Amino acid sequence: MTIDDLARQSLLPVRTIREYHTMRLLPPPVRRGRVGIYGHQHVQRLELIARLQRRGYSLAGIRDLLEAWDAGADLTSVLGVEPSLAALDETPLRLTHAELRARLPALSGRLLNDACTAGLVRSAGDEFLVRSPALLALAADGAAAGIPLAEMLKLVGALRRELASLAHILADLIADRLLPTQQPGQDAGELAPLLLRGRLLLLQGAASTLADQLGTALLERADGTEGGAALRAALERIRVGAVTDAAGHLEPAVR
């Protein structure tokens, strides 16, 4: 595709794409005479840049990250942290009623009560506390895409119930198997690092497992479903296309 085609598909101005070239964020196109030809890898790179921007990365930071990956740097070096110290949890969000409505306009009346029951928001006087801003954004995205908000709230409630059940299993395992090994008067400081590492590993593992299971479930639904081909194509575009070796070096995944 030409740069105009790429701009239309990516919903970006041509000047933005040229700016990304100048900043070395986007690989150069293949030249056919005086015309630059772009491919699927350029679309994927633009989608990645957009995702990283939404996560708060600056364009300069994204450039450094992509250059490190392209050079084969391992993930620990790229991020500058130990994998076990990666921040996976969210900071709770405090919103006024007006701010909450701005993020999710349909959230009022009975639906607001349903959101509180589902655990998406919690009333705190004249304000609301949102434990997971990501779930709030997910509910808003689903509603904007045409899914009834009531169904998105049911999804949030079901997710919290399933996770509560898992949490009780883990709490029983820790209380019954781990705590009895602690000596009387033993410093709690020795237990805290173990719990912290386990918590982080659980969060990461749960996210990866759910992502894989969701992808598998969607592929199963794509078979024999109207629009199934488009769903398969969309899943292919967002799949994780890389694996790491034991040293953490990234390489393309083998299908």
C-alpha cells in the first residue's frame, strides 16, 4: 500500500507517518521507483506505537524501546527492571459523579447501582472509588462498541466472583501449608518478599492465561459465525508474535 493507503487504514494523517519516519519509529518502505510501498508490518508497528502511547510512553521512549527490541536486547534490559519487580497492579481511581459520567455516560440510576453491586465502583460520600480503572475503561469501550452496559456490568461481576473463589483457594493454601512452616517469633519481613513475588507472578500468569483462553474461545466462535473471517483476521493482527529464549532475547514466534 502507498503512504496514503497506510494513513487511511491506520486513521493517521500522512504527516504523522512522515514524522514517525523522521523519529525512526517506523521502518522505511520498500521503494518501487519513486513510490514507497508499505506492508502489514508497518500497520502492526503503528498499532504498537498507539498502544504504547495510550499506556503513557512518550514518542522518544517508544523509539528507544523499539530500537532496543530491533537490536535484539532482552526484555529486562529494555525495561530497566527485574521481571519480578514489574508493576502489574493498578492504582485505585477517585472520581466525582460528573467525572464518572464523563467516562461512562450511561452509568446512572439503576445501572449505577448495578455497577456498585458488581464491584466496578464504590460510593465514597460525594465521590466514587474505582478499584480497577482498566475494568472501567473496558466497560466504556464495550458500551461504545454497542454492547449493552448492563451486560458489561454482568461481565465485571462474574469476573470478580470467579477471582474471589480463586483468592479463597490461594488463601487456604497459604494458611494451611505456608504459615505452619513459620517459626514462632519469626520476622514477618521474611514472609513479605515471598508473598510479594507470588502476588506478582500470579497477576502476570493470570493475565497471560486469560489472554490465551480468550483467543482460543473467540477462534472457536469464529467457526460458522457470520463475520467469523473478520474476527480471525483481527485476532491474527493482535496476537503475540514473539517468544523469548532463556536469556530473555525476543524472536519471532513459530506458528
